[in-house]
Amino acid sequence: MAKYTVQHSCGHEETHQLYGKIKDRESKLEWLEDSLCRSCWRKQQEKERQEANNIAAKENFAAGLKGLQGTEKQIAWAETIRSEKINKLSKIASRLIAGQDKLPGLGKEVKRNTEKRIFELGFKSSVQYFDTCHLAIEQIQNERSASWWIDHRDIPRWEPIIESKALAISEETQPDAISAKAESTIIPDHQAINTPAEISIIDNTVTVLSPGKNRDLWEIIKLKLGFSWTGEKWELDIGIINGTAVDRAAEAGHMLLAAGFPVIIWNEDVREKAIAGDYEPRHTRWITKNVKTGEFNIKWSRSENFYDEARLITGSGWSSPCVTVPPGEHKEVLDFADEFDFKLSIGARELISEQETLLAGATVIKPARVKDKEQVDKSRKVLVPDTVSGDIDADLADN
């Protein structure tokens, strides 16, 4: 072991500690003299990364893509991600065209299985499937949000519209990724664990990638916020009663931070709302319209119980997990909502409006009283003579 002062190819001197045989040290010294010093090497790497990002941005611009929107660090990372993804999307589009062309000539069994799979996915025809896939690719290529590309960086395939072979995406290791992650990481002052939970918005679903099993996190994400576990991450699909994806993501971030969990939130708007607690809280009591039966559905969270109160409404029934009410009892439904702070969905409001319109257009009458009529005796009459004697009529007697 010995220390050597080496003058690098950049002209800077640095001290290096070398080990091993003299011959090996001499070889190492020659290599060091032909290389850059640590500082110059880091600058060169940073320059190469910036050049790669600039090349990706120029390629995206040349392809007719609009500039990304986000922070400077996010855009720098997302330009490279977008360039890589668009190349993969172009290959998927080519395979889709080839598959669409080959479909009519496939054997009956193969063609039937292919179309069956398309129908199971929810498409009405193979034509709709292929057309929608091409439309989806075009929309994805025109996505301008840098945080959206970062959120989608490690998705192996694009669903629900694009069906293709799984795309193996490597974990990003660029310093740009590290910088963007650091910028998007929030650590509470009363930190409970070290590994952060990652919160993303993908399409119309909020996802939480949790750092292993944790009882406190489970109670917040599942019991309080209503997320479901997929086997890999927590997900909450945004429907008619969940508010917006931004509010739900911000609420999850805020509640986790308050409980001492560090979080990673790529979306800048969501991140700011989570820090400030500036979001519309999730409402857990809802009255919706059942599109199949046309009835009202009354639903509440697992931590509450309004079963007895809801069953007092005329005509109510139980269809797990909701109390159902006939549309004609809309006035009682409104009274129930006011008393127990239940919100009405758009469908429920439309149902109430329909019932009010029906009542407003209906004819209100006082039924006339039917007069009693004298009953007519239509039974067969029996003639009875005025007098009866034992004598036989002379005309009837035997001669």
C-alpha cells in the first residue's frame, strides 16, 4: 500500500492510495494519468447527461411533440423517459397494425380466441379495439405533463386500452432521477420510518406504493381512505363519490405525513396541497342511483353505521353494502340526507328531479263517490196461483 500524487490528463493533481504488487500499481498509475480527476469526471458526466436530455428534447420536438410542463429537474428527466417510451409505443403501434392485417387470415380457432379476448377486455369488436389502441398511443405521445411521464416510467404495459407484450422497464439510475426524487420527497419533522411511501396518479387511479407492512399505514390507507390492495400497491379508483384524483392523492399524502411517514409525490400540485392540507376531504356518506334498478343506494364507510336509521325509510331494503330505497320515496331520502349529512350524487339528484317532475305533471283529483243503485232481481220467478183446491180441472181429467 502506498500513496501517489498523480497529474491527470486534465492537468489537475490528486493523491491516490494504491494496493497490490508494484507492477499492478504502475499499470494503475498509467491509467490514472490518462484519465480525468474526480472533479472533472463528475463535470463531464453531468455534461453528457445534459447533452443526452437535450438530444431527447430535440428528437421529441422534431417528432412534432410539444414541450413538457413541470419543474426544470422533472422536465430534464421526463424528456429522456418520454423519448424511450415513444420508441416503445411506436413498436407497439407497428405490431398492432400487423396484427390487424393478419386477423382475417388467421385460422378459425385462433381468430375466435383472439376476438374472445378482445370482447373480454370490454371492446365491442376487433375494429374498435385496434382503432382505440391507435388513438390511445396518439394521446399518450401528446401528453405534456412531466410528472405524468415520471409516474408512468416503470409500467410494463399500457392498459386498459393498449394490450401488448410486457415491457421490461429498468429502474432509472440517472442522477437526474435522483435529483427529481429528492425534490419530490417530503419528510415530516416527527419521522416514524425511513423509507417513504410513493404516491402517484395514473390515469384516474391514485396509487400508494408502501414501504413494507405497517399497521398504522394500513389503518390510514385502507380503513380511513378506502384504498384496496392489489398485491403490489394500494389503489383507489376515482368514481362519482371520491372527488378528484388530486384531492385524494393530497389527502393520502397529508394524512401519512401527519402520522410520521415520509412520502414521495411527483405531481407538484398534489405535493403542495399535501403539505398545506389544502384539499377537499373525502366524504364517506353518499346517496347514489342504482343504474340497474333505478333505486336510491345509501352507503357509508366501514367505521360508521346508519343501517337502522336508513331502514326507517318507507319501502327500504338491504342489498349489501347499501340500503336501497324506491325512487317514489325521494322526499324521505332528502330528509334523511339533511339529518345525517349524506351527499347526493349527480345520478341521485337527477332521480329526485325526475320524481318531482312526475309529481308536478300528475293530475290531482278527489275520486267521485259512487251512488248505490237498486239491485235488480234477475232470478227465475215461480208463478203461484191465488187459490189452490183439490179438484182436477175438467179439461185435464181422464174421460
